[in-house]
Amino acid sequence: MSISTAPKFEKKHHHVVPKLWQKRFADPEEDGPYYLNLMTGQKLPAQGPGDKMSEEYANIVFDEHFRPSDELEDRFSKIEGLVATGLDRLIKTGAMDRDARVDIAMLMAVQACRYPDHFVTRLDLAKILAIALNDYRSCPNEHALNQALQATGVLPGAQLTASEFTLLTSVTGAQLEKETADVLELHGYEVHFNPSLILAAAQPIACHLLGLEWTLLRSQTPSFILSDRPVPDQIGYDFSIGLSAHYGLTLSYPKQPVTDGTIHASPASALQITAINNEVRSRAKKWVCGPTSAVHKMI
């Protein structure tokens, strides 16, 4: 049997947070951001991102012959290059036009989907859901099934539609049991076979973010920080992030319909800067970086 040429596989360190985003947190007069390793206490002077905020083979995928590939990492890089245009336009003008807002929403959405520690968790939830569906398929309708799923306490937010309930009840018990057994046998690599799943998941998240109220804040001096988990694990209605050394963003449930107009930055108070940086720091797993050595005090 003829096997196609092996896919490109050259990258070992895959960035969980893009290098280009880290670089936007540097003072223009410095070589790069200052870094703090929260696990070791290591304090690094201004420098380039290097392999920081990365993990070995975090975005590894395999082809149909189970050969490793750089495909997903390369696709992330391409998206990052596209959305950076909106971020840089914001940094230059102090405002977000509609296109820049879409770019930044996609940057945040992709970030939320690429945390490697979530891959196994999602597989575990899939196994729990498979068991639950097998147990509760005898419910009379989707409302009763959803109530039963919520009652388990381990499936927050699980909601089947009427059409999904019809599809579930249309299969035989033997078919459903086989599907459940197949899911339970999954070992975790399956998520890597289709990198499009990760990128496709970002689209609805970006749309959700665009429906929130955005408040753009500008610091007179470079003050905002970035962590290796810049957006929350679960994207909800209220959170804050640093976009660059000078700009921070708060997102909240809209009090009135959101428009597509340009969002202009407001001056950030010391309290607002501290609040955003503390929130960003609280989400960090290992690294935080910022434009001054003040980041070293966040241990």
C-alpha cells in the first residue's frame, strides 16, 4: 500500500499564548516584556517571548496514518497574523472600529479554545454525557431529559434541543449502548485528529463576545499585564483582560443593544488598572508578563 509523504513536523514548542500578543506588552524602549514565573519565582528582565507561555507539542495533531503534524500550530499562526491587524490599529489610534473589534473578539475566542489542559476535560464530560444519555433516553421529552441531566450536577449547561431528542430516541438501545461503549474507550488523542473542531468552536464564542458591552481603557503609562491564561476558562458575561501594555478591556452583560460603532478608549484609573491586572494574574498558570519590573512583585 502506498503511503503519502509525511506531513511537516518541525515545531516542538507550541505557544499557548501567541508571541505577537506577548510582544504587545513591552515598553517600546525595552527589548520585550518583563516576565515572572509564578511556579519558581524566577524574575526575568525585559526580553523576547522565546518559549515562554508555550508547552511541548500542545497543539500536536496526527494524520490518518497517525503521523505527527504542525497543521494546527500553523493554522493558529495564520489566524494570529490576521487578527493582529485589528489589535495594532487599536494601539495606534486608541479606538476600535468594527473590523478591529471582530479581530479582537476572534483573538479572545481562539485563545479560549486552545488551552491544552481542556482537551482531556472535554473528553471526560463527553463520557459522562454518553452515560447519562444512555440512562435517561426513556424521558418523555427534551424538557424532562434536560432536567434529568442538570440533576446529575456534573453537566452544567447541558441542553438538548427537540430535534436532538428526536434523534436520540430514534436509535435502538443496542445502537446507543455501542456508541456509549465507543466513547468510553476513547483515550484522548481523538480530539487531535480533527483540528477544525478547535477552530470551529471559536466562531460562536467570538459571536457571543461581540454581543457583550465592551469598555476600552487606556493607561497613560504602560501598565497592563498578560498571563498564560489571558481569558477565562469558561467565557461568560463579565471579565476583563489586558490587550496591550497601554490598553485594557472589560466585557459585561449589555444594558442596552450593542451597536457596531467605533469604541473609543477612556482614561484608566489606577484602581481599574489594578483590578484588571489582579484578574489577569488570578487566571495565570505559570507565567505573567508586563511592560515594567512591577510585574515581578505579583508573586
